[in-house]
Amino acid sequence: MSTRLQRLDHLLTSILTAVCGSDSTPEGLTVWIWVPGLRMLLLRAVLLLLVLPIRGEDSETEGPGVVVPLPKGACTGWMAGIPGHPGHNGTPGRDGRDGASGEKGEKGDPGLVGPKGDTGETGVTGIEGPRGFPGIPGRKGEPGESAYVYRSAFSVGLESRVTVPNVPIRFTKIFYNQQNHYDVTTGKFHCNIPGLYHFSYHITVYLKDVKVSLYKRDKAMLFTYDQYQEKNVDQASGSVLLHLEMGDEVWLQVYGDGDSNGLYADNVNDSTFTGFLLYYDTV
């Protein structure tokens, strides 16, 4: 061996003797030193041993004055192993206590306006309030339609007892005919104002039976029959509402044979025929 190698061998042997003791020095260490590649590895191991506690310092205590013995058969200067892998994370600890409330923060900005809610239910009607003051009078209205009154009426009586069956009876005694809508020459009423009319007749019956009908445009609308009572004066009457158009004609006439024309009139008994307009057509 060279002098340099002899010195290294001597140094390693001294270090191992100081660490492990003279009785614990491995046999053949000088042989291992000269194995190729082991020299530097052995040197690093020795340096690591120097760092670890030796002899009186490598015992642990559980408490004051209590020494924990090292494992049997271990070198007093035993070398620690390579550090293991980190362990798994432990279970989470319990929640800590709630912290103290912080100071009140500043007022935030107003939020956006939310959507309109559903209409609520109708509330209970309240008590009627006091009467208010009169309002301002409204504007004057537009002029209305003309207040013109449509008139059409007549009332006539019989002057002669002579009547011919199945032809219009001529009532020549005039009670009212201001509009001249009744024609005394024909015994017919002529409609000059379309509308609703009321017609009536009252006949004195004497000496014979009476059969009278009211006609409108050659059509019998109403019939009246009265049987004469001997030595007695009787009355026959009838009335009806008719709607007339412009130009319509209305009259009375005896129907049947000549034995049913007991119409009578004198200075104390009358037979009359009357008609008048109730209201006119607006359209």
C-alpha cells in the first residue's frame, strides 16, 4: 500500500474504534476498504456516524432521572436509517370556537328592482266616508230634438138610424176632428202619421140585433154581436190597438144581412166611433 492509503485506513479504523469501541470493530475492515468502489461509501458512513450521539448521549429518558435502555445488541453509536415516506394526513380536527363578531360593514349599494308581484286579494270594504262638497256644474248640453207633438185623433157619432150592411157606416156627428183625419163623406179614418193607434166604439142597440166589425185595409180586425131585448135599449162596444202605416184606412160596418143593423141614435142616445194616436214611429 501507498503511504496515503495507509493513512486513510488508519483514520477509518480509529474512527470506528472511537464510535463503536475496540471490541465492536468489524473484522476484515481493512480488507473492505481496499474493495474497489467501497472506499468512498465507507467514508460517508463513518462521517454520518460522527454526527449521531455517542456513548453517554445516546440514551433516552422518560422523565427526570429515568434512563431508557437502548435495544440489546445495538451498537452504542448505531447509525440511523434512511428517513421514511411522509405519513397519510390525519383526520380533521374539531371545529374551533366561533370568533368574535366583526365590526359592522358599510352599507351596500341598492339592489335591482325585483319583478312585480301577484295582485293581492281584495280587502274588506271600508266605512263610507263623509259626503264631499258639491262639484262644479257641467257644461250646457247640446240642443235636443224638437218638442213637436204629433197629433191625430177623432170622435164622431151617428145622426141617422139608416145604415146599409157591408159598407162603411157614415158617422156624421162630429165631436172632435181637428186634424180632419176622419172623412165624414166616406166614414173612414185615414192614417197620416205612422204609429200605434187606439180605436173604440159604443153602439146603442134598439129594435134589432147588431153585428158590427172594425176593418183595417179591407180586413175585419174586430167583431161585436149584441142581441136585442124586446122593449129595451141595449149597448154594444169594442176597442182595440192597431199599428198603422201611412195611408192605412180604418172604419166600422155592419156585417151579415139587413136584419142585424139595429144601430140607433136620437137626441138622448148616441152611437159613437173614436180613435187617436198613442205614439208615432221614430224610424
